[in-house]
Amino acid sequence: MSFGRGGLDIGLKRTRYPLNERVGNAFLPVQAIVPLGREADDQARCLVFPGDRVEECQIIGRADRREASNIHSPIPGTVSEIRSIRNPAGHIIQAVVVELGGSFSVLGRKPENFPWRSLSAADIIHLITEKGVLRLGKEAKPMQQVILDARKSGEPWFILSCIDTEPHVASESLALAERAHAIAEGLEILFKAASAGAAVIIYSPSQSAAVERLLEEISSRGIKHVPLMVQDRYPQGFPSQLRSVAKSLEPRLIPAGLMEAAHIIDSSSLIAVRDAVAGNKPFIERYITVAGDAIKQPRILKVRIGMKIGDIIEECGGFRGVPERIVLDGPMTGHAITDLDIPVGKTNSAIVALSKQEINESRRTSCVRCGRCVDVCPEALDPQRLYSLCVLDPESRALSAALSSCSSCGLCAYICPSRLPLLEAFRRTMLGHEQRGARRC
Amino acid sequence: MLNKNRQDPSAPHLYSPQSQASLTVGMILALSPAVFWGFAAFGSPAALTIAAAILSALAFEALFSALRRDFTLRDGSAFLTGLIIGLSLPPGAPLFVPIAASAFAIVVVKWSFGGLGANWMNPAMAGIALAYLAWPGAMEGWLVPRGMVNIQGLSTSTPIATLSAAGAASFAGSGIFVTSSADTFFTGILNDGLFGSLGVSLPPGYMDLFSGNRPGAIGEISILLLLAGSLWIIAKRIIRVEIPVAILGSFALLSWIFGSLPGQLSLFSGDALFSLFTGSIVFTAFFPACDPVTSPIRRPGRIVYGLLIGTLCWAFRKAGAMGEGAAFAVIITNCLVPAIDGLGRERG
């Protein structure tokens, strides 16, 4: 089963490492640089000042706008400064720097198991908000926003995507293998909070064994669900493709028309939901895959937010040779970084150090109209024509209409033998349109 | 909220192993068995023709790309154009023919329109068409392949020309051709083994045509080696299989229904196998016709493109003044590609 058109098997299976051999907990950061948000417009309001003592899991940033989420300290210690740092996109964001010190209030203690079933939906939503839980993935946003959106329709359906979208990244697969129980409980909590109807569980063939356990847990909790195995094809993990492949189950297994508006969630988010509501623990750590040919010992680590990327790479033996490019999150859609002192945030799922051979870079030549970009576009666009328009007539209406459907998967640029900067041209054009639109307002 | 437009503009950070250079090199490698056969069969005339075509192409490419302050010899496309021109020429053609054909292809068809990616006709096929039109006598410079020189009474014309001149309607049983001993041997093996059990029998002479023991253009004669190279580039996804399938399919079908020799025949008794094994149809179908610049961008368009080329090739064989006109079929269809290109495009 796969989504309708386009897409490509870009060696997803080949770059995933055997999970059981390479898992571990990262060392606790001696200094945590905790970002107050991901972008300039979703920063939480800082609640602490330099010199303040903070406990592990204490709230240090309060969300005062829709896009922001609460921020908590991943380590106990003292706030040394409120620093301006650059996020991977190069924008300035604020971060709270905490120096490790004092005793841990959560780590090493017996994990809590709060009887959440006595809570109302509103209480659960409040807890999720308080603990700063995000719905992760391509369209990351605060989990309470997802739930409130879902509640607008009666008995909303969810799509739980267990799959890892990108090559090298196996964070979701590990979450599925290690914490199926937590995912199931998180799903049950989410269902209560959203008064949900049912869920489509989407997984890939390599996850068949692990997903069995998950499905058993889900069934034993009485959650209505439909499992769906999909091929390992990029960009299956994207929202549009998830909905498209789930739609194929209509109308036999799912009432018609529901998948168009289904809400998408992922395993890591559900674990965070469970930890927040049943474990009384805020979102301060997550699985991060450290991979790529230029990493000595590729591993998947459980990492606290605020740990520096350079330190995480150190824990994996450092670099093998000189990495050609270091990418935060997946190699297809992630950000290339040069500063290894930036911290990981809630939405980062991977650090991939790519060697020159892996990247397959080559000289840019002219478009020869080979049509490969047209073949692979999962949104049925014509990248060749759109690129010409970007160059010759960037203001054209046809261009902006088409680009609004572009999901930035990057397959066109990946496959172009002439190495045309297709995605770059599309994104710059859209950014230009956006900025002009903003100025006009 | 993470806006998709805020994504790193240098994403994706991975590329497919295929690059423009690797695709072109793949095509050149796929042609090399046929090239070596041409050298082996025709000796130094063939080597000189191909060398002249390639060097001329490279020289003019270097000149014009220098005018554009670029060095495009690296992408290998000029080399490939020269190679295809050389392979499409008769081995005995005087050297000015490959030089002029390559010059026309590179300078007029490619660079006057803007270089790689901008040509609207296949440069190599346009160069060959020019050669046919400007120097028809020189284009008759056929030689007898080395494997066949010992056989008495073998004409130096191509099989198509010989049969047309004799007014014959079919190849098998025409009694005109002398087959080599290798042909007798292999035909015997196939008939005893494979075809005998299927109830059909392969007449003598076809193995000669298939393996390349016949006069013809340097690269077109060895169907066997061309197919070997083609299977490789199809497996490596360098060319799109629908183009050669559409060309050969339509050509073979029309040849079977209507015959492809000027002699009159009843319907459905044409010698499709002979038609496929002679002339440059197989060479053209897998190599020049698959040039991405001048072929449609989507699958439905490519199928129509292939059907058109196949039909035109058949028409030129059946009723054309020259023996065959594959090069003309390609460039005529190239001119229709802008109209074909819209096929299969999603509306809205």
C-alpha cells in the first residue's frame, strides 16, 4: 500500500541501523541551553532571571500565544544567563542557560503513575498545556492546539504515523520498539481529551513486529483503530501522503470523507502526552538519531532538551573523517548547520553527518527536460515548468497557486541529474510572495 | 509554527546517484560494444569516421562554450552527439562528411538555440539528415564487413538497397544473399533447440543480420550488441523504456501488416524481423530517439512520440526514395514535440 503518485524509494531501509544495538541514554548536559521556542514568533515568556535556582522539570518559560509552548528546565541548577542564540534557520531566538547543580527531583526516582482516568477532558488538556507537549513531525505545533482543533468536529479521527519519514532517522521506530505501552496509554489519554472516534495506525513493513505489541495494547484499552501497513517510500510520512494512503481505506473500513480532515499524530508526541498526564513529567527529553556515514558510532540516544549538538556527536565517537555537511533533522528536509554549539530543541529528531560520497553532489548543468522531477513529485506538480516560471516570471499567479501545494519534500531536487536548485527556487519565491504580502497589509 | 517556507533553502542534502555526467557516460558505455564491433568489422575507415565526428563535435563545442565563458565539454553531451553521428554514417564516407555533420549538429542545431537543453531538434539526427541531403553519394560509402569478405558475390550495398533494387518483396527465400558459416551454425542451433519446440523455423540469413555481418552504418549493424547495451541502460534507468518499445512496436506492426519493402505483398505477411534487423531502426530507437531534450517530458507524450517515429520510419522504408529515413523521422517528430508535450498534464 502506498500513496497514489510520485514518491521514490530513496534507500530508506538501507540507512536504518539495527535498533537494539545502538540505543542509549545521553549523558546529562553540564550546561543546558534551553530554547524558549523554535522560531522568533513562538517564543515563550521567560519566567526566570540569571542567578535563579531551578529544579529539574521546573517551568522556566510560559507560553502566552497560540504557537508557543511552555518550557521546562531539563536539569536542576542555576540560571546563568538568558542568551540570544541562532536557531538552525539563522533566526535569533532566546534561550535560558542553566548550569547543572543540585539534586534531581525526577531522574532516578520512581516514575509516577497518576490515575488520570478520573480527570475530565478539560483537565487533561490543561495538563498537556502545562507540560509543554508538542505534536511533532512536519507540522509541529502545541498539542493542545491539535486537540482543540480536533474537538471542533464530533468524534474526530486521528492518524497515528509510526513511520520514520527520512533516510537515516529511526527515532520513531525506536520509540515504537521501546515504549509501545506508553504510546498506547498516550493514545488513550488523547482520545479522552479530544473525545475522539478512532485512529488509523500507519506503520512500515520493518516495524511489523513492534507494531503488533502496540496494536495489542491499543485493543486492550478498547480504542477503535484500523492498522495500515505502507511501503517504505519517501515522503510517506508527510501529512498529505498519510491522508492519501489512509483515504484508500474509505469507504470500506473508514466512513467516507473522514481522512481529509483527520488529525495527524506521531509516537514521540504520544509518549510525551503520557509522560505529561500520567507521569507528571514535562517535555524535556526525546529520542534523537545520530547517524550518517561521517559519524563514528551511529546511535539513537535519549537526549535532554538543551544539550549541545557537538556534545551529542561526541557521545557517538565523534566524526569519521571530515563531514561534508551536518544536518539537523532528516537529510531531505533538515537544516544544514555549521555551529555545533547550538542546542537541540523539542522538534529535533536527528543529527545526520553526511560524507561527500553520500551526498552525491555534482556540477549544475542546464535542464535537459528529462522529466524525472515530474515523475517523482508526490503532489503532481511540474517542477520543471515551475522552475522556469520562478526564473522568468516569479509573479505569475499560476506559480503561486502551484507552489502552495508544494510540500517541500525535495524529491525534485534530489533526483534532478542537472542538480538544479528546484526546491531552493520554490522556497525563495514563496518567501518573496509572503514578504510582499505581509508588507502590503 | 514551523512554516514550510522557513525550511533550509539548501535542502535536500542528499542527491540521487545519477547526475547528468553519469547518464551521458552510461549512454556512451552502452554504445561501446557496438562501436567495437564497427571497428572489428570495418577496420580503420570506421575508426577514422568516428574519430572525425567526435573530434569535430568536441572542437566546435569547446569553441562555442568558450564564447559563452563556460567549459561544457565536461558534461559529455558533445562527445555523445559526435559518437552517434559517427555511428550513423557509412564506414566508407569521406572524412568531410562526419566533420560537417558534427559541425552542423553542434553549431547550428545546438548552440544557435542556446546550448544544452535548448535544442529543439536532435542534433545528431539533424547532422545525419544534412549529410543525406547534401552529399547523398558520399552516404553510399558502404563497405563489406570483415567477416564476410571471403564470400563470393557479396554486394556492398545494404540489404535494404539490394532487395529494393532487385524488386524483391521479402528477404527469406529471395536467394539474393549469401550467408556466412556462422549464420548457418547458429541458425541450426536455434532451430533445433528453441524454435523447433515452438513449431517455427528461422530461415538462414537472419543470424547474420542480427549479429552484424552485413554492410551498413558503423553502429547500426550489430543488433545483438545494441540490445545488450540497451538492456543495461534500461536496467539502470538511464532511458525510459516506453520510447523504444513504442517505436519498435509500431514499426514492427506496420511492417508486418503492410510490408516495408517497395515490392507488393498481401497484407499481414510482411517480414517484420528483417525490417527490424536492418537499417538503423534499433539503433535509433534506443539511442538518439531517447535524447531527453527533444522527447516529451511525460509518459503519455513519450508513447505518442515513439508511435510517430515508428510510423514515419516505416513510411520512409516503404515509400521513401532513399533506403530508409530514421534520422528524418526523428527530427520531424521533434518538431511536433511541443504539441505532444501537453499530454498527460494534470489540469488545474
